[in-house]
Amino acid sequence: MPCFTQTVAGHGSPYAAAEAANTSHRVIMRSDDTSVAILDKHDAPPRQSVHGAALPAATLHFHEKITANNKEYLGVHPVVAVESHRQNLATLITKALQSLPDAPSASDDPSSTIRVRAGSGWTRKRKPDLVSVTRGPGMRSCLAAGIDTAKGLAVGWQVPVVGVNHMQAHALTPRLVSAMAPNSTPVVEPAFPFLSLLVSGGHTLLLHSTGLIDHTVLATTSDMAIGDAVDKMARVVVPTEIIRQSDEIMYGRLLEQFAFPLGEEEHAYAAPATRKDELARNITRWGWAIGAPLAETRSGSKSKSMEYSFSGLGSAVKRIADNAGAVLGIDERKDLAREAMRLAFEHLASRVVIALEKLRAKNVNSDLGIGTLVVSGGVASNSYLRTILRSFLDVRGFSHMQLSFPPPSLCTDNAAMIAWAGIETFEAGWESKLDMTALRKWSLDPRAGDGGILGVGSWKKIESNR
């Protein structure tokens, strides 16, 4: 029987919440996004085929998102975000229900169907099997909008609900992409274990993902998230008139477009061959240079510590712009944008390489066992990051590592990924209790103080198949 999931999500800046119902329907809201999706995960591997063509393991029937208008605030305003969720969520759910698969015409089990309004009449649709919703981490006021709606749907339909950690959902997104691709095998890729680099406006995490709910934190930021840093640098570097004329509120995307208007053909990047080369300052044609993050003690622990730091990089960019003042022209601004992104993304790549070197040292007499680096989150849509990571891994002796980036539409917070994470969690034997509440902080690592994904309470072990 296909797993049909509906997800409603509510995000706090920069986080997300979502609900899912087991007919592969999902709805998701970010702090400034309200999003709904219907995802259908099909049963019975190996996958059936039609006329010799393999069918995907999952089908996305509906996926739509409405973003709150936060432009005048140059970022997400919590009150505006919550009001947008409450204004748009019910409308999106109503629209999504039209995309539910039709109920079998000869269905003798009315409990497995729901009535959905169709024009001036009604039609029968298959009832979702599961509701999945983002529980955290994020702004609780935004998350609560999605969670309360998810509980209502779960009670009304009498189906389970799964509260999802949206950072876990980012790590699992490539598996969703794999499941939606036509394939003759039932295997969803990437298989565990793999490394996960989760990069967004609220998080910077490097994880050793060994299972669905087992993600060891290898490195995290000690100050600000990479997406927050890139957004702030964009507001300094990108000319004001370009920001004003654009409808884009993801300023990191504007920074990339400004720095590389022709796209990847302008990257012209070669990774530094050694750590010493990586830390060397690049003196530009304008006479300024920016130091790599955590490079102040080249022979000390900081330059090789498993942590990320972006606040100093942002301060250096602002200082260069302030010193130049009105004479900071377009060409210098583009060079500053490119240099800032290069250093930020090399900083990400350096910790990936250090982690792989440590894992290789532990497995000196055996295969490393890790062949994939998953890169997900809003910043993963940046093509320059992809260029730098690929070059870095190739030059530093890890050319065998495959990079797994979701398509740009699934890099940012979205309902489909919450649906998929809810389905995988449910199939692993877990559902949420109806007393679950939103979580501002929620670790992925079971060794963390809160116990990780299953350590926060309000979980129920599924005793038998429904």
C-alpha cells in the first residue's frame, strides 16, 4: 500500500515546520514560507514498470510555497511570518487536497477516503495515511502554526502524526530525490553511512550520518551560520539599487548572481594544494586581502579545529567596504563578493577534508566506508560552493567522494523533504504523540544533551503495522 503523506510546516526564521499524512502528502512553512506538498511513497520493491520503463519509488503530487513579504525589513520579521502562515496555510491545504489521488471507484472502505470539494459538488479522494510536521528547531511561534494544524488533521483523519527535525530532513533530501527518479532498483541513495554538510541561514553542520536517527556532529559554527554570514555580506557588497529593484529576499542568491552574472563559466577556480596554500592571503589588485577564518594561529589548534567561524570574515568585508566608501566601484565590489564567497566556502571544505582524513586514519587497514558527501540547505543552491567542494576534494586526495546536492528547489526549506523524513521515520517504527510541542533547539546527535532526534520526548514506538 502506498505511503501517502501530507505535510504542513511552519518555520521560524530560518527554520521550518511541517505536517505529513501517510498518503505522501505534505505541507511545510518556513519562518517566511508557507508550503504544502503531497508525496506518495510506493510499496512493494522491486519497483513495477510500465512498458519497460521503471517507476519511481515516490511521486510528488503537489508542492507549493507562499513566501511572506519581508522585503522592507531586509530579513524575516517574526510577526509578519506568523501572520502569513495563518493567512495562507488553510488555503494551501485546500488547494493541495485537490491533488490527492482519487479513491477507487469501487472502494468498499469509506474510512480510507475523504470527501473533497470539487467545484459546486464533492469528490472522493484517498485519505492520507500519515501527517508529518516540522517540530524544530526554529521559532516556536511559527512552528506552532504548523504543529497545531497537523494535530488537527491527524485527529480528524484518525491517522498518525510525525514531528520532524528539519535539519534531519535536509540530510535526507538526496534520498527523496533518488526515490522520485525512475530506477529499476528499489535502493534509495545515498545509502548510510555518508557525510552531511548542512548549510543554511540558521545552521552550519558537518555530520557523520550513519543511520536515519544517528548523526554525529563533526563540526558546527562557533558564532554565526554560513547563510546568515553570506546574506549580511551581500547587503554590504551588492549595490543598494540592485537590492531595491530585486524581489529576492535571499540575499546570498543576489550575491552569487552579482559576482558571477554569467554563471559557472566565470568561476575559474583551482583549489589550494596544501593547507599552507589555503591559509595564504590573496592580495588583490585593489591592495586589500582577507585572511581565512581561524587562520590566525597557523601552527595552533584553531587553524585545524573542527569548528566553523564566519563573523570575522563578515567584519573584514564590511571594513573593506567602509574604507573604500563612495569609490567602491562595481568591479571592486565583484572582486570582494568573489573573495568573500571563496574564503567562506573553502572554510567549509577544509573541515570536510580534515574529517575525511581523521576517518581515514581510523580505518587505515580497511575501506573508508564513506563515498558520498550530502550538501543540503539553502546555501547548497550556490553553484560556486559546488565548484569549490569538488575541486577541494579532488586536489586533497578524495576524488572518489561523490557530491550529492538536491536540485535548487529542494535546497531551501520545503514541504517535500519534511514529508519524506516523516515517512522514513514512520517506516522505522516511530510516530509522535499528540502532546508534542515546538522545539527552539533540537540536536541531531544522540550523544548531545537532549539525546538527539528521539531524545526529546513525545515519541511513541509503533507496536504493529496499521
